[in-house]
Amino acid sequence: MVCWALRRAAQVRVHLARKASGVCRGPEHQASGARPAAPEPATRGALGALGGTVELLGKSYPQDGYSNLSRKVLSRVGRNLHNRPHHPLWLIKERVKQHFYAQYVGRSGTPLFSVYDDLSPVVTTWQNFDSLLVPADHPSRKKGDSYYLNATHMLRAHTSAHQWDLLRTGLDAFLVVGDVYRRDQIDAQHHPVFHQLEAVRLFSRHQLFAGVKDGENLQLFEQSSRSAHKQETHTLEATKLVEFDLKQTLTRLMTHLFGDGLDIRWVDCYFPFTHPSFEMEINFHGEWLEILGCGVMEQRLVNSAGAEDQIGWAFGLGLERLAMVLYDIPDIRLFWSEDERFLKQFCVQDINQKVKFQPLSKYPAVINDISFWLPRENYTENDFYDLVRTIGGDLVEKVDLIDKFEHPKPLYLQLDFAFVKYKQQHTY
């Protein structure tokens, strides 16, 4: 759509102005020891062409008015960085798995939590939204926020998209790890593809109240009113016990990852699929950092998956977020690097070994300004960010909107345009 806007701008003789500062560096300044980029997964079809098809992971999907995938994003599908041995994201995943396997054991001596880390990132819109009770008017459903193959299929925006299906099979304790896709801004903390780890645990009445004084007289469910502290179908006793188990589980996990003496605080928040809901923040080097979101699962979701006699909790965390804090990695783009100088820093014999990332380059950034006209409607900033990522790739470190001008009158063929100006920062 941005390409259309640029073509239209050329037709109406609006000139594209660009000025660059800094010195471009040739091949002699490329990183030594760098390997060629991994081959891109095969995708066929003219992206965005109505009536066309796109082939992804061995399946074909017809395109329609919802299709908004860029080839840059599609090239990330199937990379599965979380399953690549000794990658920093793999290290985080393995540390979490190790903790859950050691701390939570079933009656037969086997791990209580099963792990799913190879589920397809292509899901239906029902799986990604409706199964999780996401309202029809929720912003995350917009084309400007999510990546759609077509009106019925998309790249998952969170690993929660698999909750309902796994619960439906009868599972009551599991971890899901995978790549997720969201249209987002360009800076050191955001990337359209990142990785999440999801956990769910359900409790029966006997499991939850075992060991509680007079627990045989307590119930999981009641019919009352919803409040800030509980759902309308949950008893307050059941809600508080589930909440306590959730927070205790997460506190133990963060202590395992960061060490003893960690300051933790809980912030009330909102998610469509949990209530009450919380964000966990930790005090790391004197700064409060949001680490994950969690809460008591909405009983409507649990019931619809066939577990009407159980109550449970869920949490989801970003692997990149944890890795950037634990390993002092300053830029999210580095996780996609094929440079041996980056990758070999994480080739450790013990996954719990402390690692501090060592910078690869000392070259200063190169700043470019770009200005252009755009239609007033049917445009979001994420359209431009996708275009920048497609053309500039991971060389583009940050894009900022620094000025905006809206013409007071319609221009050219009754189309309204807005003038925006961005700053691109490149690091070589």
C-alpha cells in the first residue's frame, strides 16, 4: 500500500527528497568471519495480489483483501531460532524447561509439564482471537497490527493461539514455545518476529484444595458477580489459591534465571483470556523491567475446551526480552545474526553459565532523512515499517517520525495526502 502511495506521488509530480549524512562503507568493512545468510524458505505467489496464492510450509493459501505479508517477514518463517542449539533463545528455552522438569514431577516420576516447541506458526483467526475471547473490535485484530495470509488464516500473534487445542486434547499442564508475528515499530526493542514461551496449568478440586485445612468443604465454582478480584463463576478461595500458585511458580522461575535476592512486584492489568491478570516486573540493576503477563484463565475458555471441572492459570513471556536482560544484548536484531562472533559467545557447556555479550562493531551510525507524501486514509505507520524492513533488512536500527504536515485541502484527484518525515538510523 505504501508502494502504491509512492507511485501515486510520482504520478502527481510530488518529488521525493532524501538527504544522507555519513560515509557509506564498502565490502572491505564487512564483518570478518560472517557467514552467508541462511537461505530463505520457499514462498511462491505474488504477495498481496488478489486472487493469487502464497505457499508456506508446504501449504497453499489463497490471498484476499486481508493479505498483508511481506517477503521479509515470510523469510523468517521456519527459522525456529528457539530450537537452534546454543542460540541465546535456545539457551533461555532450555533453562526454563530444565527448571520445570526438575520442580514439577507427576505421580509416575515423569515431568508434569509437556513441552511443544514445533507447532506451526500458521493458525486460523479463530485460534488466534476467538478461542481466546478477544473482542471483535480489539485493536490486535486490525491489519495494521497482525500479519494475515487471508481472512481466515494468519501468522500467530502469540503462542496462546494453541491453548484451546491443547486443552481440548485433555492436557492440563504444558509449555508452548514458538515464533510469533506482530507488525511493530522499528527500534532496538521491537521486531516483527519474536519468540514466546507459554505455560498453562489446570487444577481439579482435589488438587487445588489438597493440604488445605477443611479443604473438603471448599468449592471451585459458584454463581456470583464478577469483581476486580475474581470471575463470576469462581469462588474467592479457589481464585486466591490459583493466584498464589501462579505467583509462587513464577517467582521460583525468575529466581532460577536471575539468582536469589530478586525484587519482584505485580501490576494489575487486562488480558481478554485471564482475570484477574497481572504483569510481573523485576528490579534489575536498579530498574523495574516488565518480564511477563499472566493470570487466572477465563473459565469460559476452559469450559469451551472441555475442562469444565477444572480451574487454572496461564502465563506468557518473551524469550528475546529475557535474553537481552540476562546476556546484556542491546539490540533485538542481533538474534537473527549469522555472524560467528555473535553465535560463538553462546556456545557454552553448561546452559546456566553466565554470558555477557561482547559488541561486534565500533562503527558509528549513519543517519538518513526521508520525506514523502501519503494518502490521508488507509495508511498506518506499520505499513512504512514493513517497507523499510523489506528494503533495508536488519541494517536499519531505528525509524522515528520527526515531523508531520497535513494539507488542509484535498489534493490531486480528490485524494487527501499527509506529509511525514522519518529518520532512519543504520549501524554497519
